[in-house]
Amino acid sequence: QITLKESGPTLVKPTQTLTLTCTFSGFSLSTSGVGVGWIRQPPGKALEWLALIYWNDDKRHSPSLKSRLTITKDTSKKQVVLTMTNMDPVDTATYYCAHSPPPQWLGTFDYWGLGILVTVSS
Amino acid sequence: DIVMTQSPDSLAVSLGERATINCKSSQSVLSSSNNKNYLAWYQQKPGQPPKLLIYWTSIRESGVPDRFSGSGSGTDFTLTISSLQAEDVAVYYCQQSYSTPYTFGQGTKLEIK
């Protein structure tokens, strides 16, 4: 059974760096074609795709946020970490991590974590 | 970025009736290498993460009821619920995975009339 869980701070101050960890089970990030992605959703708004890392360490980022985002994986710990710098109140959102099944470049997300609400406020 | 535009923004349908949600992409999401449209549909109920319903335009995810179907090609796509059930009340999103960033539509809120 595949599960994912997001963890990290729920309140950050403007200009601070946000670090979120996705801890997963039920699959391996060393399996060909598998990926883990991050998606966020401001309160009452639509989903926004942020970044995706694949089993072979191929990384994709949203161009509009690329300079602020870093995505890394620790296969042995079964974790994916998303770092976002220079946080702003507009970054207030529920942040989800999700499993992307093979084949690589399918790009869909079939298992999601419950999400973590991150509020950016001084 | 490929912009995904859904219509309508909200929809009210009677129980047992058909619900149709449209999604239009700003450029084609049809891959010439495998002739597949990289278009997926998700359902999101309040307080829950999204649930994948359909990928590659029309392939239902395992466990998804067959009243959900997807169609379309190129830039125009449709999600159809053939006979609306009470548990189908949700917001529905389309997503393209043809090119990164894998953008989502703005969502369509489906309610019972």
C-alpha cells in the first residue's frame, strides 16, 4: 500500500526558507519510471504544480518558481525534500506530495499525501 | 506554459442525470511519438487531496466507477459522468502532462440540483 506524508513547519515568516519533507512507503524511488512530485493549493483556489523528481534524479521545476525551488531525494530514507526560498504571504497554501507512476513522463499523480497547510505571516 | 481552461466553473446537475465538464489546452497535448493525449482528470472532495480518475484522456484509474468517462484529443477534452450520484459532488480538475510544468485547470465545482 502506497502512502505519503508531508511534514514541516506550518507557519513561516516572510523572506524565510520553507523546507518540506515527504516521507513515503509502499514503493521505492529506485524503481524505473517512478517519481514524487509537489503540488500546492492556496485556500479556496486551484492546484499548482511545483516540482517533480524521478527515480534517476531527473528533476523538473515550475519555471515561474524555479529560482526559488529545490527538490531532492533520499532513496534509502524514502524521503523527498522540497525547499522554497524567500517565502511570501502569497505562498500560503496546502502543500501536497504525490506519487507519479511509470512510465516516466506520464506525469500523473495516483497517490497523494493529505497535505500540510503552510501559512506565511509575520 | 500550457494553460488549461475548464468550463463551466460550476455546474448543478440532478441525481441520475449526465454531467459534462470541458477542458481546453492552449496547445495540443497529443504526443506524436505514441499518439496519446497527456490529459488527466482528478476529483477533489472538501478537505481531501485530489484523486486521480482518468489519465491519457480516457483510461480509468483502477477502482473508478465506469460512470466516469473521458474523451477528446488535441486541445479539447471532456469528462462525463453518465448518471450523477450524490458522492460525485466535488471539484474536478484537468491536468496536462505533455510538457512541464504539468499544469492544472482552474477547477469545476459540481453540485446537485
